[in-house]
Amino acid sequence: MNEKILSHTFANGLVLIGEPMPWLASSAFTFLVPSGCGYDPPDRGGLGGFVCEMTLRGAGARDSRALILDLDNLGVDRAESVSDSHVSYSAVTVCENLSPALSIFTDILRRPIMPAEQFEAARQVMLQELQAVEDEPAQKVMQEVRRHHYPSPWGRPSQGDRKAIEATTIDEVCGHFARTFRPNGTILGVAGRFDWEQLKDTVEAQLGDWPQIDVAEMTETPPHDHCYHIEHDSLQTQIGIAYESVPYRDEDYFQAWGAVGILSGGMSARLFTEVRERRGLCYSVYAVAHSLRDHGGVFCYAGTSVDRAQETLDVTLQELVRLADGVHDDELSRLKARIKSAVIMQQESSSARSSSIARDWYHLGRARSLDEVGRLVDELSCESINAYLSKHPPKDFTVVTLGPKKLEVPLGIS
């Protein structure tokens, strides 16, 4: 299988990454634009999300309706999201429609209309997204644990806050777009069936004259309140726990990732077995590894009833601490089987690969092939993971709870 990954950096700083997958009939692309919620002004949380919403309400010569129709006529399946660092636009279509689809997204990135008459409708969409989080306590508690774990501005929720969204003006949205949408720092990942030289020429013609914009370096503020409770009238309690890990670019990342896979990721994983199955303490429990460019974290969640919340917190923390005692061969074998299944499925998805290679470039300055990922997984061993855990045991936990009763965090844990 040809897994050659190609790259080209244009004069204005835009990076193009391509992974040919000639056995597919589709092409997919992902734009990562450095305008995520970390760039929002402190008093305008959600501004990046507002910009993302408004860029999709008409661009170039197309109004909002024409934009949607043209994408539908090309058979484009698209998605947008806002993360700490980026506004992301992803699309997949049949390979012969790659160039016209890129042309439409060029207008979105460079020439959005930002129609004033649709601004209030966009504000209502933003407020509804914010309300959706309020209506999902599990999502809310995990947002808050990120806010209290990572240094500001990297822990901000992408949805922002109600006061800021209600106060935002269209001039602020247009100004934020003008300051942050730029080629330097933008990454375009393309995967599927395409001709590399033709793709470079297409991107050069559409984006090569996109002017650079200088931006100031981010200033980080250390987190505070590592134990935090949110009062919420409910029969349930939501528990969020975080502890420090290594970022994706660290040479030990796959060891950290493997350790988290032992904790969570299947019905035989430790948290599910020990907290949910054997003791029946909660209806949901999991842990995930997360990485920013310069920071990493492991984030754990447990949802339980009020009367079992304290025991759920205590047992979950015990399991996290116990991870430092080491992992076992049978656990690692099951983990590798799960990971390899996921890697195989990525070989069949151009959209998954376009996103992966773009994110790889952001974190590593290069993209990993699936063969390389497979080798890194094969190289995982109990000895290597346990050596990592001896250097980086789970400790110094951030704990956020949401429910009617504040929980006690054991001494020496937080």
C-alpha cells in the first residue's frame, strides 16, 4: 500500500499536506485556521465560533442559499468546528469535484459576505449551542474541568458565555475575522484520490496570493481552583477529573496514550470493570487522553446518583492512582487489538486521514503515516508503559463536580 505523505509550504506560509489513497473514489480536505477560541478576547468568549457561523452565511458571489446549493450539487458532505487553536472546515466529495469544492471554501476563508441581516439569527444559533451545553450536565462538567486544568486561554469553551454572545456586535465579528483568518499558520490536509501536482497548482491559484497577517504571541495564565463544585439541582452528580500528561509531540506520548487505553476504551478496561461493573457505582465512566500543542491532560468522567457520588469519586481516584503500579500483558493485548481495528478503519476513510495529517502537522511539523502509527503501537510493551508511569504517575488531580452536594476530595489527591 502506498502511504507516501506529501507536503508543500507556499510563500505566504500556507501548508498543504497530501496523502494519496488511489483505491478510493473520494477526496477529502480539512482546513485548520488559527482562529480558535484561545484567540477570543477575554470579554468576548465565543467570538471565534461567531466568526465560523457567519462565514457560512454566504461567500464570494454566493448568498447563504446559493452556498448551500452549490455544495449540495457537488455532493459535498461538510463539517465545521472550533477548538482551542483552530476553526476547522472539513469536506469530502467524489474525487472529480475536489477542485470546485476547494474553490467554494476559498471564498469562505477569504471572502465571506458576513450579511448584517443574518447576524441576529447567527446569535440565536450561538445561544442555542450554549443552552445545549447547559442541558447536558456531563458535557458541562467536562468543559469546566478543562477550564480549571489548562492554563488560560487554552481551557476556554468554544461556545463562549451568554453575556459575551449577547454583547457581541457584527463589527467585532468582522474585525476578529480580519485579524485571525490568515495563510500563515493555516494547514490544509487532503486525502483520497487526487493528482499532487494538479492539487498544488489549484491551491496556489486559489490561495497563493492570500496575504499574511502578523499576530502577537499568546500569554498564558496558570489555572487555579483545582477543586471546584457547581451547584445543580438534580438527582445525579457529574464528576470530572483531570491530571497532567505529555503532549502529542512528546516522544513518550504513545506510552501515555497506552496507559489511558488500559484505564478506558472497552468493557474490559479498568474504570468500567472496577467502578461500574463490580461495584455498580455509576452509569458511565471513561478516561481520554487530550493534547494541545504544549500541554497534555488525561480527562476522566463519571456520572452517578447523588447517594453514590462520594464513593464513585473515591474509587475512581483510587483506580487512577493504582495505574502507577503498572499494567499487565493481557490488558496490553486487548488494547493493541482495539487500536489496530481503529487504524484499519482509518485506511478506508479519506475524511479521517485528511483531518489526522493536518493535526499531525500542527503538532509535529510533519504527518505520520498509518504504517508509522502501527509500528508505534506494536512497539508498546508493559515495560515501556510502566517505565513511563513511574516517571509520570497520575497525581495532582483537578476535580470538578456538578450536582446538589459538594464532594470531599481526599487529602493529598488534588
